[in-house]
Amino acid sequence: MDSDILRHLVGEVSLLKPASIRAVDFGWAVVVLILGFIASISWVYFNKWYPQKQKGPRSWVIVGSYFEARRNIWRVHDWLLEYFNSKCKTIMVNWGVFTNILTVDPVNVEYILKTNFSNYPKGKEMHERLYDILGNGIFNSDGETWIRHRKIAGYEFSPRKLRDFSSNIFREGAIQLMEILDSVADSGREIDFQDLVLRMGLDSICKITCGTDLGCLSPSLPDVPFARAVEFASGQAVRRQIGMLWKIKRALNLGSEKVMKEHLQNLHSLTANLIQTRRAEIDEATKSGKDHSREDLLSRFMKYSEGEAGGYNERDLQEAILNFVMAGRDSSAVTLSWFFYCVYNNEHVEEKIREESDNVFGQGNNLSYFDFANLLTVDSMAKMNYLHAAIAETIRLYPAVPRDGKYAVNDDTLPDGTKVKRGNTVTFVPYSMGRMEFLWGPDALQFKPERWLKNGSFQQESPFKFTAFQAGPRMCLGKDSAFLQMKMTATILLRYFRFTLVPGQVPHYKTTMVLTMLHGLKISVTRR
């Protein structure tokens, strides 16, 4: 009897159970639909109807402008330019992982780089992205560390002796480049001009920095692992800025971060060997009583021994080498590539440069490359005003460093009223500034060296308007040296060769720290 009752009750429960479950499921479905509806309305409100306070790309909830930035990463500088051209001197881009305020207003630039300099250092985010490349070197440090580097570098860059030493190296590089172009003219083949000047740039900066010739411009144009490592590191530094997962990839040793690690091992190994070799040379010379003084920067920095106040230890020396190599390798070479592209799309500019060269050095090509190169001195190059203007015009339109960011230490307000929150990245944009009509006039997009001349003499622009070499306390120490190398190289090349751009080329930039041409610059060469 009891068992029958129990079975009856179980049967009743089993009949009721499916209906209860259905009721609960229906209730949850209603809740989910309501929450989904609320979320959808909120998304539309905040991203479509709610007005965006700051000018720039639409910033979506959670992801910011990340996906638009990713779509345009291959043309990032022109993407930003489009927003500046919509009558906005200051815009905001939410990259998804940080907020970036970008400006083309010279008043803001002066405020960031000079007036309130202490509030806008390189910052911890930039330092972290570049630390395994540049360490705590001059281009990746702030505060007392940066002041120490700047003091030593500023002193060592100033002597005339170093300028003369650099001039000889630039002259040697130009001659080597001439010899290669001479063989190209004989063969009639096309060649990548950017590759040649990048090789020259790396050879030159390595000789200046550590007295070492990598042989990049050897006649066979060999593959140089150091050069590949430097180029990859430059590109990866930018990918780290856009990508959200680089730290995880580095921790797990995956993908591009795995490749980066391999390249960095090569860079650090080479620089360590250079320092050890130089130490051994100094020790040997000291024991034998010989003079071991040399003019390269490594030898000069080694005078500041670790035991002295502000001295350099082995790690400091290694970081110093990489900082100056990374900074000096590409800047002049990239500018020379864009310079020849601009000149040969504006033939009257080439004619004026050659006319100026004839006035300074005399007409005719009777001198050998070597003999003519010896005429290229600091004093003779100072007379080449139109050439200087043409290079400055190239840099205006194609700055080697197209944008440069700082980190806001504290909340602030820029002179134009833009609110800056602590932790924001504040960036000035030389690429866009060079194309602004309100700065350069309605012909801002034209290649016009004459805009830099007054009565035939070159006229400097405010560094807060022409920002390619920064301004304020961080003004580029190598500016004069860079102009000297570019002017020497351009003068001798244009005197002895005629270049023709391979038809159909429309050079585009790589998205790296510098404005390198994506596919190089293909040219053919004939002798004059």
C-alpha cells in the first residue's frame, strides 16, 4: 500500500516537473531579451546619438577607435591627416589600450616640448615598449637618467674634432656609393636607391658611433644581419603600440615577439663584442705605452668610467651604441630617398641645385670622384643654400619621424583648451604639420624649396612649426650633422649622374618609427 502511494506521488512530481522547467526557461529568456534590448539601446546611444566631445575618429564603448585604426594602419599618417584637414588642430584617438591626443598646433607643440616640458616626458608606456631595444639610453629615458645622457652627449657632439671626423666618414660613404652607381651605370640595370642609402647610413653611423665598418656598401651588397635586426626592431616598436597582445606574445615567445627576441640577441651580442674588443685595444695600448685615443663616440663615452660620477658602465655603453645607431641609421637615408623622389618629379629643382653647385665648385666633371669629394667640406656646404632649402622642403613633407608622443604626468590643459588627463599620450605630428595650409599657405602640398629662401639665403623656421628635429630641451643633437651628410651626398651624386625613376612608381611608406619607403625607390643611372 505504502509503495503504491509513493509511486503515485513520484508520478505526480514527474508530471509537474517539465512544466516548471519550461516556466523558468521562459522567465530567463525574457530577462535576457530585456537586457539585450537595454544593451543595444545603450550602444546606439553612446556611439551614434551621443555627441563626441573630442574631435577625431569615433570612439566606441570598450574598444575605442581600435578597429578603425587597425583598418588604416597601413596609411596611418594620411588617416590622421584627414581628421586634421577637417579644420581640427587637435584630435583624440582612443587606441583601445590608451588615449592619444594629437596636435598640429604650434602653440600646443611649444607648450608640450618647452613651456611645460616636465609634465610631458617619454613616459612609462613608451619606455616599456622600447626597453628591450633601447634600454635606458638617451632616446628612451627621462628625468635624471636623461639629463646625464644629454649632458655627456651634448659635450661630445660639440667639438669641431668630432665634426671633422664625421665629415670624413660622410665623404667616404659618398665615394663608396658613387663607385656602386658607376657599376650600375655600366650594367644598365635598375637598382633600389633606398637600399643603397640605408646601407650607407648604417655604415656611417656605425663608424661614427663605434668606429666599426659593417661593410654594407661592399661591391657585392651583402646581407647584413645587424641591418635586418635594426629594421625589424623599428617596425615591431610600432606594432607594439597598435597591438593589444604583444606582452602576452612576448611572455609566451610567440609570433613576431619570438622573431624580435632573436633579432635583439644579435644586436646585443654584436654591441657587447664591440665594447669588449675596444676594451682589449685600450688595455693593450696602455701596456705598451701607445696612444689609444679615438674619435668615435664609443671611445669618447668610455672616458666616463663607471667609477666616476655620472660614468658609464658596460650596460650603459651598450645602450648608448644602440640608441645612436637606431636614431642615426635611418633618418638621413630615408630623407635622401624622398629627396631624390621629389627632385626627379620637379626637374627645375635639379637644374637649380646643379647651377648652385657650379657656382660654388666650378663647372665640369674633370675631377675624379675622390678629388671632388675632398672639396665637400663644412664651409663649402654652407654655401649651398638652395640645396639646403630643397632638403628642408623634403623633410617638411616627408619627415623621417612622422609623429612623436609624450606622456602626461599630471592632468593639464593645453593652450587651445584641450583637456589632458594623467596617463594620456600627447603627440605632435610632423607629417601632418608639414601639410597644413594654415601653417604653410595654400601651396602646402607643393614641393617648393623657394619658400625657405630670402634673398638667396636659407631662413630657419620656428622649431615648433617645423618639428622634424623636435624642439626645446630635447632638440636633436644630430641636426647639423644630418644636413651635412645629406648635402654632401646629394651634391656629388647630382654632379656626376643622371637618375631616372622607374615608371609607374608611387612610393608609399612603411608603418614603422621612421618614414621608410615600403617598396624602396627603383632607379636607373647614367653618367653625365
